[in-house]
Amino acid sequence: MSATPILEVRGVSRYFGKFQALHNINLAFMPGELTAIIGPNGAGKSTFFNLISGGIAPSQGQVLFEGRDITGIAAHQFARIGIAKSFQITNVFKQLSAFENVRVALQMKVTRFQLLRPRHAYVQLVQQADALLARVGLQSSRDKLAGDLAHGQQRSLEVAMALACDPKLLLMDEPTAGMSPEETTVMMDLIRQLAQERTVILVEHKMKLVMGLCRRLIVLHHGELLMDGKPEEIRANAEVKRVYLGQS
């Protein structure tokens, strides 16, 4: 395994006016890890996700990807360097079919490289789109409009679209938000499978949900790093228990 972190944040802080949403966060994520960033509401998780996914730039500090400083680069460049993201609020084209959603995502990856594509390239797109739908368990819903899919299926479709750029790092913001228990189980199984192929970082507020899924948990509280450790260490920590009392 590479000794270089795939993602690193150094001394990162973020202000919104006078409000400090993140304060001096230092974290490194190694290739192949499945990690959850957890914390109660207001802990700074969404700000952290937006920061590491290119939605916002830090007020202070650096973000590095594979040792390269990517602080402040445009969000659309993240997919090109190998970072994909799945949002808490589903981001699919509801008027298109599941297949068309994934095909569009694939086309966005290749079009800028090949404006005049031969016929076989379109055949490859179809095959790749179908493979991604099968990867997330949606092959039977291939021709359904995305807007007609169940909520959990829409979230899985968004994951398929994120995988279209074949990312080295997949960032997921509360991937089970709004899901039924059955849908949650399906998504957690999918995350386990995806983590065998690439680095995955989840941002989540349900501590119990990720305890059996991730080997590493990072706890944020009031914009600061409260604890970084294994699930059993997090579970036994008195301060984490206090923070989560009645919230998990």
C-alpha cells in the first residue's frame, strides 16, 4: 500500500463571516480505507464534505490529493483527477431513464477527449452504462424514469453516475439519508463492495450505522476534531458518549 495519503487536509479552517465552521483540522486518509466522518448535527460534517469535495475552499490550510495541492481548484476538476461524490440530496435527472442518467455521466467523462467518436465508442458507452447499473443492482430498472424509482434506488443510481469517472476516491454525504431500513441495508452492502475497489469516505451522523461498516471513525464536534480511532475506541470514549447522548 502506498505510504502517501490519497487525501490529506492540513490545518484546515473555514469561516462563514465571523462563524467558524471548522477549526484547524488535520487528517490523512490512506488508499484503500473505508472511513466515516461522524458527529451530531452542527458538528461541521457538511462543511467538511463540501471542502474535501471542492464545493468550497478552506479559509485557511491545504487540501492535498495524492500529495498534490488541490486547495481551491474548481469543483468540476475533481472528477478529472479521480475524486467523485454522492450528495445527501439526490442529484439525478428525473426526466431521463436510469440508463440515460448513467450514459450522460459517461459521456461527460469522454466527450472532452474525443469530439468525433467512431460508432463503436457509442456501443462501448452502452455496455459501460449497463455494467454500472448492474454494479449497483439496478439492471432490472434500466428503462424506468429516474423520477419513478424509489428513493433508495435513486441514491444507488447516483452512485452509479459517480462511478462513471472510475474514481480513486469516492466521497458520500449521508448515503442512507431518508432511506427505509431495507433500503439502508442494500446501500450499506453496496458501500462494502465499493470499498474493496477504491477509497471511500462517508460523512454520516448515525454512529450506530457505521460502527460495523468502517474500521476507522473520525468524530467532529463544533467544527473541531474530537476523536480519530477504531470503532471500539470511539464507542468506549466518554466524551463521544456525551456528545452523542440522545442523538444516535
